[in-house]
Amino acid sequence: MTKRVYNFYPGPATLPLPVLKKAQEELLDYKGTGMSVMELSHRSKEYGELHQEAVDLVKELMNLPDEYHVLWLQGGASTQFYMVPVNLKIDGKHMEYVNTGAWAKKAIKEAKLYGDVNIVASSEDENFSYIPKNIEFSDKASYAHITGNNTIYGTEYHEWPKTPDDVPLVCDMSSNIMDKVIDPKKFGVIYAGAQKNIGPAGVTLVIVREDLLGRVPENTPTMQKWKTHAEKNSLFNTPPCWAIYICKLSLEYNKSLGGVPALEKTNRKKAKILYDVIDKSDGFYKGHAKPDSRSLMNVTFNLQTPELEEKCVKEAAERGLIGLKGHRSVGGMRASIYNAMTLEGVETLAEFMKEFQEENQ
């Protein structure tokens, strides 16, 4: 087998090697059908079974109550930026958002196409280096929206803000879905592009509470209604079958590890290893996120000069540590350590960072 690198790209991101091997084994002949999953009809018995297994695994791993629908949709989380207001906006009521970075700003931009948006809290004053505290949402809002994890800036919610009883909380969890145990009943809607933490690019997981499906106006285009997809179990039109299949394999693998509680334990350990290197570097590495807002998934940091950062990225790549260049809006470096990143990979990066400091300080 060709040598594998440690892939720290923010997305599409690394996948578990056993999942890739399983897909490789079944690539040409899925369960004796003589066809690849990419060739199966989405109306076939074989595809229907794997599709339902993927739905059931999400429900099991996230401990979803019966009143939540699991949808597999297309268009990425960016499509949900407008599908959220389309499906949840109530006439005469505004929408409320928290601005914690680039993806939150994109969601806000789309929502403004459909009505008034109030920004109830923001961390833009300090270049999105923290998650706002004591967020208060109005009982006059149609819904409240947050971005669970901010890939570019390396910040993450560790406590969920409360909303009034009739105001559903909507969360973009694209980069932190299943990174830790959550209480799903705190949310009306959860959505996540799969390509960071649960699968490949090409499918978006959307979780919607039953009572919210009826909000959408009847004259809304059919494909823009969550209700359309909920009623047909995401099979109203041809779904992204291959991407859902890989998600299923990934979810099965995560279940075999012990589910989300086990993932959380490992994720916290991985994050601590890297943050300890940063904190003990005497300023050689400087973390972007404030300690109480640090992400479990995206560790962002800077070195003393852009030239030193470029050298660090280059030498890391030579060691098989790939995708560590930070986003242009922050600069520096970023290690994305999603669920599929192994502890070994993180330990290898930590050792490299220590060696690089010794040789360059």
C-alpha cells in the first residue's frame, strides 16, 4: 500500500483507514450484487437497507429522541444557510444569530435575504478568538442560530446558550458533529457538512425536530422544504448514495470504538497534547483562541514570523504531516484533529513541534 500521511486538512478531511479499506473491498461488488454502490439504484433493496442503517446509526450515536428526523441532503452546509430561514422564518418575527466567524457571517448574509436579522452577540472585536458568554435570545425571534465550532479561528462552544421555549436553537455543527456528547433536546435543528467529521464531501446531515417541519410556507419550492425530504426519508430524489455509504461505514466504525463518549475522551486527549505543546513553548507557539473557547477539532496557532511559519509547514510536510497551513484571515498554522485523526498522528505532530522549536528558537 502507498504510504499514508497524517492529514490535518480542515476539510475534506482524513477518514478512518478501516473505512477506506472496507470501501475498497466492496468497491466493485457490494454484497454480491455484482455492482458498486455507485451503480446501485437508490430504489433498490440493497441501497434502501444501507440508507436506513445510516439513518439509524445517527439516531443511535447521537441519542436522538423519536421526534427528530435525520435527513441526508446535498448542497453542503452552505445550502442550509438559506434553507434554515426558508423553513423556520415566521412572518412578523426577526431571526437571531451569534457571529463567531466566517461561516457564521455567511449564514447571516443568507438569512438577511429573507427578513430582519439581529446579531445578539459577536466576537469580531477580537478577531473571533473567543465564544461570547451570557448570550440572550429574545422570545420574539423566529429562531436562534449558532455555529458550534469555528474551523478558521479554532473556537468551539463548550456550553450551549439557552433559548426561550418557543425559539428553536439551530446549530451548524459541520466541524464538530459527534466530537462530544450533547443533549440533542436542546436543539431544534442541527446541520453538518459531512466532509470534516463523519464522511466525505457530497452529503449534508440535517437533523430536524418534527414540530418544526410545518413552518415552511406551502409556496416554497419543493426541494427547499425539509418536509419534502423528511416525508420520503431523504429519497424524494436520487440521494448522494456513495457519500451516504461512506458515512455509514464511518458511523459503524465510530460505534465499534465505543460511540460518541469514547470519541470525546480521545478528542480531549488529542487536543490537550497539542495545547500543552503550545502553552509550554514560552511563546514560541502562540494560540489564537482564548483557552476557555479552544476547539477540540481545530488547533490554531502562530509562530513569531510568517517566514518561520512557512518553514514549519514545509518541514512538517516533509515528515508526512500535511495540511497545517492556517487560513489566510488568521495566518499561522492549524491542525484539524477531527474524529478520524488518530492519537498516533497527533503525538507525531506534537513531537515534531517540540523538535522544530528546539532547532529554531
